[in-house]
Amino acid sequence: MPRRPCEPPPDVASSTVRHRVPFYETDAMGVVHHSNYVRYLELARIRWMNEHHRSYREYVATGRHFATTHVEVDYYHTAAFDDEIRITAWLDWIRGASLRMAYRLTTSEGLIGSGATEHALVDLSGRVQRIPREEREQLARLAHRVR
Amino acid sequence: MPRRPCEPPPDVASSTVRHRVPFYETDAMGVVHHSNYVRYLELARIRWMNEHHRSYREYVATGRHFATTHVEVDYYHTAAFDDEIRITAWLDWIRGASLRMAYRLTTSEGLIGSGATEHALVDLSGRVQRIPREEREQLARLAHRVR
Amino acid sequence: MPRRPCEPPPDVASSTVRHRVPFYETDAMGVVHHSNYVRYLELARIRWMNEHHRSYREYVATGRHFATTHVEVDYYHTAAFDDEIRITAWLDWIRGASLRMAYRLTTSEGLIGSGATEHALVDLSGRVQRIPREEREQLARLAHRVR
Amino acid sequence: MPRRPCEPPPDVASSTVRHRVPFYETDAMGVVHHSNYVRYLELARIRWMNEHHRSYREYVATGRHFATTHVEVDYYHTAAFDDEIRITAWLDWIRGASLRMAYRLTTSEGLIGSGATEHALVDLSGRVQRIPREEREQLARLAHRVR
């Protein structure tokens, strides 16, 4: 059923964030509003950057950041107020000016969602830049695939 | 570049919502946070339901609703505080228990994003149901494709 | 019961925004989450600024803006998905470096809330500044009280 | 400057939540949008309920909950992406059908805000109820004041 692998490949560095669902992220169906999953992916992506690459603070300090160009999420099960969601992120691929992160979301009940996001390196004016060679090589060693 | 058509096909019923970006939807990059686009799709989807099918209120009154099972968004340009975003929605396909909506997002500058969402009809306990025949036939007449 | 007047005084310029409650602003109690009312006040405040004073865009262009230093909201009735909320804002008072806006929130059912916010003029580094004399005089003519 | 005590009184049970500011809670001024503080108060309030009284889940299971009737927040300093905010909550007062919680918000830099919220016990139809005597007595022992 999933459109993509829901586990980080064994050779790939991943990071996991735990997030207890606050009441304000629920909606009138009694479950987490689906838009919040996109925010959960960001939590895990930034954790991955911090643990394996560079902090977002450092990126911004150099006048660059990874703009989001694509988001996709599949929802397998709902989550409710006070559930603990674990979001795991890893680097799916990297190429000259962009990269793709992949994600799985689980609760104590099992897999509740999976997702992917793509990002382009941009400068402060929003122009796309090539990822500098040294950084790209560093990220390539962490990625599942190099494109 | 877009992964999907960014215009409703000529034979297909669409609905458009206008949304002026509030300050609280911006982020520290100075632009709309990308997670909000998923909320914008919901605005347009509910408008489409209201204009072409049935209101969400009616669905809930009958103990059923369309749960979101998949979301995808492509981001072509950023939007900023006070920009007016127009979000157009149409029904891409329908099958036995689910349907897919497609979306385009524009500002006065042009196309800024496109997206799609998939939904399954569920009852109050979250169980997937077949879309009743009469309704499915009604929706099929509005859809770009029947699967 | 209300802690403050819930109507703009007759001599005072006010602005009103209409906001149809999106589904994503509801919570698991089936009503609008109370934190969103603070966002609604911002919608009406910015509208008031645009209609009676200066646009927020202009403020930012001059390197200054009104930082929020205080928020208070009273909740009289809940609002639900698809309700139209009208939020009316007016200038309660102004003094050297700060001002206070007051608000009422209504639906077709009547008054659902009231609120007030206070703001200090700050520069880009966050330092409080006196409101320039000409601007203060202009705002004072619009205010209910001058302190 | 603060309009209320910014420390829990020494005789009063308090609870503290730590919240690392996610990027999606920042706004185009580069700091946490002020509306999020109201959400932070909820995080600490629910933690207090869990640690000192009853879990929100239990309340809902009995068909009752504490509706928010009033919110107030004072902002002393801004917070930014990735800052850790500690939010401490305590029970300021309780009376027949309502109660007031008080809050302080700090970062490693010191006090950044304080607040209070009031709540009425309501049933599922939203009607205000007296807090049952046993519960009220239990809460009164935890409160700073009984009104």
C-alpha cells in the first residue's frame, strides 16, 4: 500500500523526534489535523540536520537555507490528543542543488504515516544555488542514493 | 517541471477560493510557511464540495466524512504577507471508496504551487466505506477520470 | 459579565473583518480552538491599520513595527466550522510609545468574544521607540482615549 | 511592570513543560508569533492537570471538560527558533464552577512572559456545571486562593 519505503535503509543515518500531540493540533474529527504532519516532518528534518550535518542556525548565518520545493505524505492511521508520535527522517537522495528527505511516522500502535520532502539550496534572495562541493560530498556519504 | 497538470481540464467543474495571507501564516524566512499550503488545499476542497456536491456539514450529519489519505504539494514560488492567493480545486478521479482532488495555487505573479489530495469515505469509527452508488455516479459526472 | 466595553464608542473609527471558520481551526471539542481568537484579533488590527492609519507593509519598509506586549480575550460563546465570525477593531488608547486596540467578535448568533491587545513601537533590533509626534497626533485623533 | 505575580507562590503545586521552538511557530519578524504563547499555556495547563489532578482524557471520558473563558498574556521578551521555553503553570484560584490558572514563561535568558487563563466546567452540550464537591475540595487544596 505505501508508495515508498517506510523504513530507513540499513546503511543510512537517521534521526528520530518524539512529539506528544497537543490538544491544539486536533480537529473536530477528534484526531490530529492532517496538515500538522507536514510540520512533524520539519521537526525530524531539522533534528537530522542538527545531528548529521549542520544546524539550521548555521545555514541562516551563512545567508542560505534549504527551501521546501515538494511535500508528500501518506496517512495510514489517525493519531489523537496525547499520543506520542515518533518521526524518523533520513536523506533519500542528493544532487547538484537539491536533496530529498524521507520519513516514517509511528505511534505505539505502529506505522501511522510516511512522507518525503524535497529542498533546494537558496540564497537570501531566493535564488537556487549549487550545494558547495565539500558539503555535497559530505551529504552524499549520508544519503541513500546520489543522483 | 510540474509533476501534474496545473490547470483544471476544460470539461471539469472547479471552484476557486481567494485567501489573503495573514501575518501569522508567515515564518522567519519572511514567507508563508509551506505547511499552510496543505490548509489552503482544504479551503478549496471544501468550497468545491459546497459548490458542486454536498456540504461538509451534511456529510458529518450523516456520520461520514472523507478522511485525507494522501497529500502532495509542489512549491514553485513563495508567497508573502498580504498576498492574495487563489486556490482552484477540481476532482481528478473517483473510484469505489476514494477520490482524488487536484489543485493549483496562483497569485497576481502567476502560478506558485500545485497539489493533490486523496480521500477515503469513512464512518465515525474511521472504517472505510464504499461511496454509495448514487453519490458515486454524481461525483463521476464531475470528475476528470473514473478509475 | 464582560470586563470591557464590547462596542466601539460612537466617536471612534473601527474596522471589521469577516472570517469564515476553516475546518483546520477547529479542535477535538468540535469548536474553534481558543488560541485562534488571538489570530483573529490580528486580522482585524491589520485591517484597521490599513483603513485608518498605515499599512503594515509601510511600517516594515521603515524598519519599525508594533510588537505585541499584551493580549487578553474573553470567550462568551463557541464558534464552529463554517461559521462566519465578524471581528471589529478600534483604537482604545495611545500614549508615548504604545497603544491599545480593543475588539469584539460576533457571529449571526450575537457576541461571542471580546478582547484587547497592547503594542509598543519597536525598531528592527526590538528596541522600544517613541511614536513620532506627527503619527502620534494622527493616531490620537482616532483613539477613544489619549493617555 | 508585570500585571501579576510571575512566580508560583511557595505553597502551591506547579508543573513545568519544556518546549523547543519549532521553525513553523516563527513569523516574518523572525520570532515566535505571539498567538503561540496561548498554545504554550495549554501545554503547561494539561501537564498540571495530569500531574496534580486528573488527565484530560479522563475528563472527556466523563463527558465534561474545562472550557476556556478568558486568556491574558504579557510579553516581556521575544523567543526565537530553537530556543527552549519553559512554561510553568499553577492554580491561582477556584470557585464553584470555574478556576484560574497562572503561568510564567522563561528561556535561558530569563522571564519572557506571564499569563493567566480561566475555565468553566461544561458538559458536552457546553452548559456550565458546578465542579463536583469532592473535586472542588481536592483542587482547593492545590490552589493559591479559594474564592
